[in-house]
Amino acid sequence: MHTIQELLQTLVPSPDNAFSPTNFQDVFYPISIAAFVLLIGAIVLYNVQVRKLHKHPPLVALQEWLLWTAVCVYGLVLIEAVFEFWFVTVVLTLVIGLGVFVWIRFFRFPPEIAAYNRQLARARSTAQTRAASKYVDPSSTVRARKSRRRRR
């Protein structure tokens, strides 16, 4: 059983609780490799999504927020691994970063995307109304024949 003093000792930065392969053999490489792969994945996903959604500004903004959050979070984790930061900072970086991802995706952008969807629906319905009123009379879609000139 750990004493309170031992538990408090783990909260104080020291070489014994630095995030290094010698101190954390079972989690150092999985966390470092996952941070690198997720960083590369976020960059690739951003490029693909922005090319696909370039006509929809709120969706592009969402992708930008997710990209820069990924760069900050996963970049910090890689820096903390290289420079052997205190393990508590690595855990806090991941927890706060994942919280920011959830906030961006589920709280920050859904109202903007819903407003944009309403705007698109309104524009689509007004275009359909104009098109429907333009062709009320069926004969208005038929072109009149041009009169043929006779050659002399």
C-alpha cells in the first residue's frame, strides 16, 4: 500500500517520474507513436476535407479548428516525449486536448452549421419558387420559331 508521502512524491517533478522510455516502458512508445500518427492523420484529413468542402465556409472553419487543435495537442505530446517532461503534463495535455476536440465538434460549431443549413435551404426554396412561377404557363417553355427568310 502506498503512503500519502509516496503519492505526493509522484506529483512533484523529478527524474523518477519523467516521461521517458526507462520510466514508462509500457506507455511511452504507444503514446508517442499514436501522437505522431494522429498528427499526420489530422493533416491528411484536413487537406481532403477542405478540398471537398471548399464551398461551405462553416465546414472549412470546423476543419481548421480541428487541425490546429490536433497540431497543438499532438505536437505538445511529441515535444513532451522528446524532452522527457513530467508525466502529469502529458496526461493533462491529452485530457485537455480531447476536451477541446469534443467542445469544438459538439458545442462550438453545430449552431453555426445549423444556421448555414437553414440559409442553404432558404436559398434553395426561393430558387425553386422562382423557377416554378416562371413556367406557370406551359407554352412559355416553347420557343417561337424564327421566320425563314427566302433567298433571292
